[in-house]
Amino acid sequence: MRTAVLISGRGSNLQAILEAEEEKNLGDANVVLVISNNSEAKGVILASNYSKNIEILDIEEGEDTLIKILMKHEIELIVLAGFMKILSSDFVSRYVNKIINIHPSLLPSFPGLNAQRQALESGVKISGCTVHFVNEEVDDGPIILQSAVEVLDEDTEVDLASRILKEEHKILPNAISLVSQGKLDVVGRKVRIVK
Ligand code: GRF
């Protein structure tokens, strides 16, 4: 499955995906393209180290350009891995159940920005991360995989974020593998793994 990974920054999830691909742990997904809306993103250097095609999305350019790029590369699966741009409902409706996102909380708790800070401030004892299909709402689509971590009394935002990130690096490649092998049944908001 021809896959594009969209990033905006550090790219540690991109790295986890590319490592999984090298280890043949990405199912039938083939990362053929990395798109960044930030030319300075560390993830861009990473992508070039892995000899991936890279496209930089100019901040001024709208979704038409993004769609053209995706069509040019015949992309079938879009992975948002720290992509800090909200996609319009028009865009999302072109790619129903073909866009997945990683979010650093156990959705539906703490959608949006600074999810780890939101978790700490709310006093929850458990947080984690979620991979979900993208729908028209922000951080809202059908949930594919989640992983939980403990929130410790002494945790700073950085501590919690790094504990969650380790789990992100596991569930995102796993979810890509499942999607690419057609192993998911989506009925309404529920996603079942086909045995
Ligand atoms: C991750 O925490 C991800 O959950 C969120 O943005 C961050 C991206 O980190 N959507 P990285 O660029 O993959 O290191």
C-alpha cells in the first residue's frame, strides 16, 4: 500500500515507522513519500537518510497542492505523524478511512494541543496514546489502537510525554501494518481487528 507520512517537526514517529519498515514489520505498507509543511523539520533530514521522496508543503499552499502531490505519488494511505495542520472536511472526505493520526492521550480525553499537559492538569492517573482514523473533527475519528501509561506524582510534562512517546512508537507502526493488510473492520465508531 503506497503510504505517505506527513510531519511537521522532530519525526520520532516517522523514525519508528521507517525502522519498522526496514524490519519488515509494516505489513503491506510501503512508505514512498514523506511530506513536511516545515522545511526545517528534523524529520526531513531523517527521511533523506532513508532515501525517501520528500515534498515540502509551503505554508501558503493550500490543500490543492497537497492533493496534487498525493495523486502524483499514487498515495493510498496517509499517516499523520506529528503533522500540525488541520485537514479540511473536503480533504478528509476524499480519503475516508485512509488517513490515520497518532495523538498523545487516551482519546476521547484531551484532544487538541498540549495533550500531556492537559492530562497532568486534570489529575488523571493513567494516560497514553491513540491511533485513530481521521474524520472531520479534530482528534475524533474511530479508534484503531491505544496504549496506556501510568501518570506518576512527580511527573513533569516532559517526563509524561517521553513515557507516552515510547508507546506511540509501538502502536503507530502496528496500526499501519493492520490497515495495510486490510485487517480492520470499521463499523460506525468501532474498529475491530479481523482475526
Ligand atoms: C507526537 O507526540 C504525536 O503524538 C503528536 O505530535 C508528536 C510528534 O512527535 N501528534 P514526532 O515528530 O513524531 O517526534
